[in-house]
Amino acid sequence: QVQLVESGGRLAQPGGSLRLSCAASGFTFGSYHMNWVRQAPGKGLEWVSGIYSDGSDTYYADSVKGRFTISRDNAKNTLYLQMNSLRAEDTALYYCAKESPRGAAYDYWGQGTQVTVSS
């Protein structure tokens, strides 16, 4: 069964850093593009970042560009999101999501990990 388990979320201070991880199982991880998506309190889902199946290309929302870095270790079936220069508006539940074979859609995602940025 496909499973995505996020971890690493916690309380962090503005300007601080945090690294999120997503452990994947139940599918050939290295064959799929992966994404990070977040949902802030009272807000809808916001796409944050994406990475090509072999890690050769990465994409970022304007709101996180230059601050966040997505990466993956296909040998470990793990997706990462390095978050630097955190802002209060980064507070959200962060999900990793598997891209559908059809393209720009998610067919599976995890339970999420909470990131709270506050002083």
C-alpha cells in the first residue's frame, strides 16, 4: 500500500530553519515526481515545491523561492524540504504528495506534519 509519512515539523522562531522529511513506501519512489503542499490555518491547500523523479529539476512557489530547498534520496525513499529564513506565514500543516502518473495532480499524500513559526 502506498504510504507517505511526514516528520520534522515543530515550533520554530522567525528566521530559523527546519528540515522536513517524508518517508515513502508502497511504490517505486524514484519513478515519480514528488511535491510539498501546505495548508495554513483557515486557508486552502497551497503548493510549495516540486521535484523531478530523479531530482534533476526542482520548482518552487514564489512565496518560498530562495528560502526553501526540496531534495530527495531515492535510495532511502525519502523526500526532504529544507526551510530557512522561516516566517510566521510559513505556519501550516505540511504534506508530501505523490504526483499522479497523469501529470499535475496528486494521487496520494501523507497525514502532514505541523510547522509553527512564532516568537
